[in-house]
Amino acid sequence: MGYRGKLTERDASRALRAEGWTMDAIAREVGVSKSSVSLWTRDVEFVARQGWTGPRHRSPNALQRRKEAEIAELLDAGRRRIGQLSERELLVAGVMLYAGEGAKTDGSVKLANTDPRLMTLFCVWLRTFFSVDEGRLRARLYLHQGLDLEAATTHWSELTGIPPSQFGKPYRAIPDPGIRKAKHPFGCLTVTYACSRTHRTIMGLMSALLDTRAFATLMGFPG
């Protein structure tokens, strides 16, 4: 399944570790290997509970079972409803992603996010619809101090197809315990493509998509 399919398990592991659960107990509860728990929770502050190894396993109650069944049902329904994206649908999806997350300043295409699925989508979209000079792609990490920079670089490089040699100097943030304890183990990635023409093309697509006339028929308004 890989990292992208384990986000729920990772977040659950981190939350349990912060509550003082042992790694063995987390692995049993979440249903993953102890090594995965160790990787995901290495930066989570841990205070052991004396003589405690985790709660006894309890079967989910009726409400939990209904919740889990509904989540599974709707996830499956969502996959069926989306299906395989056509080329045009991928184009529109990428434009909307850029409209929400991308840089609007003229000159460079730039998008930053912590979600590997969104960054992968962005890179696939960029390479599919624009003539990208691979040598001009750049990446930069925002990663808290104490986290594994080499592992994070490898992680993002494999996902985006951007070689580590094209990663700029990372920004190593000092953790602020007053804000939150949970931190993204692989940080936040920014991908930049310095090409004004490509950026202006994207802005044109975004403007066309968000133009109110594009929604006129759907909303029942005159064009």
C-alpha cells in the first residue's frame, strides 16, 4: 500500500503515542508493524505510564461498527463515482488544486503542501499538460529540527521524481511545544518551476474555469 495509503494509521499511531501508549500496544491496536510505529512516532513526546502496556482489546460497539461501515461504504462509493480520470478531468483537477494552493505571483509555478497525494497529483499534472524542462524543477523542504532530513528528502524525491540534487537548502523549523506536539515526519514540500509562460498559461486556465459564465448553465442563469 505504501506511505500514501497509511495516513490514517500514521495519524492514529501518533495520537496514541502522545497519550503514553507503548509501541507494541500501538502496533496491535492500529494493525501495523512496530517498525512503522517507530518511524511515524519518533518525534512525538512520550511519557510512559507506569506498568501500563495499553488497553485490553475490546470489540467495537454498535455505534462504532455503524460508523466504520459507513466510512468504508462511502470511501468505496467515492472511488466508484470518480473512477478513472479522463485527460480533461485531470486538467481541471490540477487547475483547481493550483487555484487553491498554488502561488499567484507572476514568474514561477509554485505549490507547497504536506500531503504526498496532492504533491504527486501536482507533479503528474504539470508534466502532463506543460512542456517541463526537468532540469529547472526545484524542491525545498520545511522540516522541523530533530526530524530525519535524509529520509524526508528521499521520500519526496521518490514521489515527485525530482532528484535530491535539485532540492534547495531546507528550512529547519524549531518546534514550538506551545503550538502543537504533532509534526509531519516528512515536512512540507515546495515544488517550483521557474517559467513565466507556464505560470501565465495556468493563470489563464484558472481564470477560465472560475469565470462565472462557466457556471451559468449549471446555475440556470442566462449565459
